[in-house]
Amino acid sequence: MIKVGIVGGTGYTGVELLRLLVSHPHVELTVITSRSEDGVAVADIYPSLRGHCDLQFSVPDNNTLSQCDVVFFATPHGVAHKLVPALYENGVKVIDLSADFRLQDAELWSEWYGQPHGCEALLPKAVYGLPEMNRAAIKQAQLVACPGCYPTSVQLGFLPLIENNLVDPEYLIANAASGTSGAGRQANVDALHSEVSDSFKAYASAGHRHLPEIVQGLHLMQSPDQAKAKLTFVPHLLPMVRGIHSTLYARLRVDTAVDLQTLFEERYANEPFVDVMPAGSHPQTRSVKSSNMCRLAVVRPQGDDMVVVMSVIDNLTKGSSGQAIQNMNIMCGFDEDEGLRQVALLP
Ligand SMILES: NC(=O)c1ccc[n+]([C@@H]2O[C@H](COP(=O)([O-])OP(=O)(O)OC[C@H]3O[C@@H](n4cnc5c(N)ncnc54)[C@H](OP(=O)(O)O)[C@@H]3O)[C@@H](O)[C@H]2O)c1
């Protein structure tokens, strides 16, 4: 058994970590932090955990957290920068769900997040936690930066096309839509039921913080002789709680005669959490709700030179907490799907 702590246990990714970790056979939950709910029983805030978790929230404390083997950060950006160095020094494995260690370029991070990078010294140690791209490095890592939710769905959709140099990398488009839990659990007028329900809109079309992260990932998929990938990314807000649907567009190279269905099936054949659906399918967000699966479908409309990939995930599972646990399993040598075998909730 490993001792596990969670910093930021009252948020949506925090409670999703709890939901999954309480039934993980190799995990003993020892610390769950919240500054606002210090001393309150976890099950009082989340009755879904009654009978599964008898811990109380406590304020983050490095001495207590340092007793853990693994600590998850389910906090807003900037928090892990401050607390991770002491834990890292003490040999604790850290899995950060926030954006703090996702971008390798500290200046770029500071441009997009509007504050100086608070922990440049640990950037070279941080491994980007997308197992389908980085499994070997994750296995050796002490600090893993979990991908954002949109970046997970977009990168998994583009990966087979980009790493095989099959599309024009300079004209990539991602239209992606997320449920409201993607914005976390703070009070926010834009996320009110009466603002969101029965409506659909784009937002942050001029630039979303996930754009540089996706582009960094696309560049890592490319060989050095290729023109650098460029992406137009437009996120949308869906009137539902969980789920992301990304529709990706790319222009195939003139000389491409590859069978895209077979390419995708072969690329993901050994991936426990990527399911390539049969030709002609349209994956639905509800087919992955509360599961760690990413479902993909690829199509070439009218046999033309445009390829369209549809990618669905649950933003709180494969898009954050489930993927974080997948990373923990890899880092700790457990079966990669341990604690993550749930079938999606339907209807
Ligand atoms: N929601 C998603 O779908 C999603 C997906 C992928 C990644 N993420 C990322 O995961 C992180 C958490 O997201 P979330 O949606 O769960 O957020 P959230 O619902 O807003 O929860 C944030 C948590 O962090 C704690 N916290 C806030 N400020 C803190 C501080 N200064 N020190 C220590 N703890 C602090 C809060 O508790 P107290 O204030 O009581 O301490 C709360 O438990 C974010 O960085 C987010 O970008 C979210």
C-alpha cells in the first residue's frame, strides 16, 4: 500500500480523485487538504463518500504531506509552484493536475498565466503525463504534469496523423466543447444553470491557455525536418456537466494513400484507454461519462483530402483525475488500469 495525499480536495478534480482512489487496492488515503473546510469531515461535504472515506479536510502542511509516497495537486495554477519543491526534496512523487509544470518554457507560461513562473528549477524534472506519448519517461518520473482536459482530447486525436507526417501541420483546426465542470467549483456567473442551459457558445476564441500546451505537444510528435505545427483552437461551452467533444480538422498530404481507420486502430491497439470506434461512428460524450476512456473516430468526408477526427473524453476522468491515477499507476509499477476499470455511466 502507498500513502497518498491530495492538495485541493474540495474541488471537482479533487472529489473525482477521491471517488476513484477509495477503491484503489494499493492506495491508503492519508491527507486531503482544504483551507476553507479545515476540520470538516470529507463525507459531510461529499455524502457520496460516506462509508468510503473517514478523513477530515486539513490545511496544506508540508510536514504531513511529506509523509506521503504520492501527492496529487488538484489546485489552481500557482499553488504547486510553491508547495512542490519541499515535497520533491523529500522524495515524494508529485502528480500535478494544474498547469504549473505543463509548459517547458517558463517565459511562455508566464505570458499565458499572467504571473512569473514560480518554480523554474523543477521544470527540467517535470514529465508531461500523456501516457500514450510519454509512458517510458512517466515510469521514471518523480514529478508529472498532467495534461489539461482539452489538450488530452485534441492531442490523442491528432497523434497518429502528426507523428506519421500525413497532414499539413501548418493548418490544423480543433473545435472543442466542454461541460461546465471544466471551470471548477467556484461561483461564477457564466457557469450558472440559467446562463448555460439550453444554449451553446464559443469562448476564448482569440486565445485559450490550452493552446500553447497543445502546440508544444504537437511539436514533440513531429520530426525536426517538418514545418512546425500550427493550430486554430476554438473552445465551446456545452450545457451539460461532464464531457468534452473535440472535432479536429487537417488537410492530408497529396501523396497520402494510407488507410486512416487501420492507422488509428494499429496506433492505439495496445492502449488501455483509447478506443478507436468502427468506421462511420460518431462517438458520444455519454459513452465515456465517468470512465477513463477516450473514444475516437476518424473520417475522410466524401473521400476528399480533409480528415476529420472526433474525440470524446470525460474532462474529470481521462481529462484530469483518471489520467492522474493512470500516471500514478505507471510511476508506482501498478497495473496501468488499476482502479480505472469502470464502464461509463449510461444513460
Ligand atoms: N475541472 C476540470 O475539468 C479540470 C480538468 C483538467 C485540469 N484541471 C485543473 O485541475 C486543477 C483543479 O481544478 P478544479 O476544477 O478541481 O478546481 P476547483 O474546483 O476550483 O478546486 C480547487 C481546489 O484547490 C484548493 N485551493 C485553492 N487555492 C488554494 C491554495 N492557494 N492553496 C491550497 N489549496 C487551494 C481549493 O480548496 P480550498 O480553497 O478550500 O483550499 C479546492 O479544493 C486546476 O488547476 C484546473 O485547471 C481541471
